[in-house]
Amino acid sequence: DYNRRMGIRVSAQVGLLGLLTGCGIVSKSPCSYSIVFYSNMNTDLNMQATPSSVYNLFTVNADGNGLTALTQATQATTLAPMFLSKGGEILFTSNFDLSGSMTAAPNISYNLWKMKIDGTGLTPLNSFNAVSSYAEYGYMSPDETRFAFHSRDIAIESCANLYTAKIDGTDKQRLTTNTTAGLHSLYAGGDFWSPDGTKILIMSKMALSGVADATAVAGYNLWIMNLDGSGKIALTRNTVAIDTASFTFAPKFTVDGQWIYFRTQSVISAENGAWDGTAIGKNIWRVRLDGTGLQAITRSTNTSFSMLPGDFLANDVGMIAQGNLSLTGLDSDTPNSSSNIWAFSMDGATRRAQTFNTSTGLGVASVGRSPDKAYGLYRSYT
């Protein structure tokens, strides 16, 4: 069950890279930043050795120097790291034994942990140790006073719900209150918080009414809500199984916080309120925070088509996207055999490929930007 939910995070030799953080040097040089990521490379840093059976956390300078293994686990695995600029810590998900031992057998449950950027001060923020209980995907608020995450405590709920807590793990608040099996509310795979810290995004199977424990819909929808769980708005409104994969929406707020860009297989007629139907390509869409202005940015009906919104340029003058859009830039053409990075205008009318892979099995994925937006970070299979 856990591997299913974590699939996109563990599908590659090097997992999704963590956020970039400044190292106290105000400069546009990429060497001014450090990167935290998880990988199944060996912790002795031998790149030619057989990959490890588990994932550990590493840091590296943006110029490629200073590669360091922060964890040395031999049985447990670590995932989804995020830098905290206040206090110089890293928030991540792991099934470490609750003692923090790097060599002990894995804990039954995944929990949220934090540690200092030098690998010391390892501390669990939850203490689940029961089958089907977990806490995952901690994502800090913009002011770094609270983190959001999804969790299931099998003693009180048969599905995952959305929670927030203070950075020390105290004052845990539950924002969704479903208890029925299958009514999961999960991290949607992109931004969790709005830029001003007043809204949270999730993906959920809860009824479109937002009423707790009402009959679930067949697939996931993208939702936005206030920090206390009030004001829930379904930004997509499918009742049939359109978007079924974990983390499928990968939503991103624009710099000004006025729009949300996301991926969905919804039919194009959803622009006019006609939801459901049969799933089409994984297109990029955008919508305002109140659910208005819904628009498909790409419009492919080919089910093998897949594009993801990335980060936005300063002042929202353009968007970085990634996926298998044909190098012609036309949605109607057969999708490319590999993934590339693209520069889009905000409405998608202007598109320019930044990489030009065409062979099956090759590709690149944009995974982050430096804090000053001067540099992009990407993962390559070329």
C-alpha cells in the first residue's frame, strides 16, 4: 500500500530532488546553493557500485561539489526532504526505527522526521508504529511556523486525512475529518500552501459537497481550503474515475498567488462545466483560487500525452513545463517518445522546447528553481 502511494517518488535511480536553499551567500552563482535529495546510491558515494536496496538523504552543492550522505540507513528508507531555512533543518519522511537507529529493522509505519543539515539531531515528529498508520509528506508553510501533511491513524480513521502541526510536531490539527475506508485526502504532488500561507491544496475522494463521510467519488479531485479546514472548494468536479493516480495533479501556485496550474485527465468540456466522460491526455490546466476561470493550457486527447506544470518565472511572465509534448509544440500531434523541458507563456499559446530528446527512454524533468529564480534544477535520463 505504501509503495503504491509513493510510486512517483521511488521510480528512478535518484529520487525527486529537494528544494534548493541559500547558503548565506547572496549571489546569482549556482555555487551559492545546496540541494537536498534522496537516492539509492551507496552512502560511500561510489557511483559505480550496485545501488542500495534503500533510499538515503544526501546534500550536494549546486556546482556538483560537496556530495554528502546525511543518513546511513541499511534497512529503512528516507524520502521527500525539504529544507527549513529557519534553524538549518531538513524535514522528511522515513520508516526509521523510532529510536533513530540507522541499522535497526524498519518501523512498521512511516513517520515525519527532522534533523539538522549536518545529519545530527535526528528527531521523529510522529510516533506511529502500527500497520496502515502513517504520516507523510511534510511541507512547510511559507513562514515556516507549521507544516502540512497527510496521515492515517488506524485507531481513529480508516482513510488518510489532511493535518497541520507546529514544526516540533505539537498542536496537530485535522483539516479533513473523514473516517470511512477509501475516502483519502492526500498531498497532491506539488505545492501544498498558497504563497501567502492562507490556503492549502489537497487531492481527495471526498464527496463534492465536502461533507465528511458522504459517499466517495470514484477518482480524485483537486481541492483548496482554509487553514482550519473551512471553505472547501473542489477545483475539479469529476465523479467518475478520471484522475486515479497518486500525486497526479502536481499543482503550482503562480508567483502572485492568483492562479493554480495543475495536471488532469479531465475532458476539455469541463471548461464549460461538463465534467466526467472518459479520461483523455494528462493536460496542464489553470484555475483561480475560487474555482473560476478554468482553462485547459494544453488540449491533447491522446491518452499517452502527459505534461506537468513547473515553476514560474519572476512576475509570472512565463512557466516552465515538462512532458512529452511533440517537438512541433502542437497538442494534436503524436506525443514525443521522451520527456523534455518547455518554456510556456502563461496561457500556453507560445511554447519553446528547452531540451530536444526524441528517443524512447530518454528525458529530463524539471524539479525546482533556486530561491532567486536565476537557476533551474532538473533530473536527466539522457
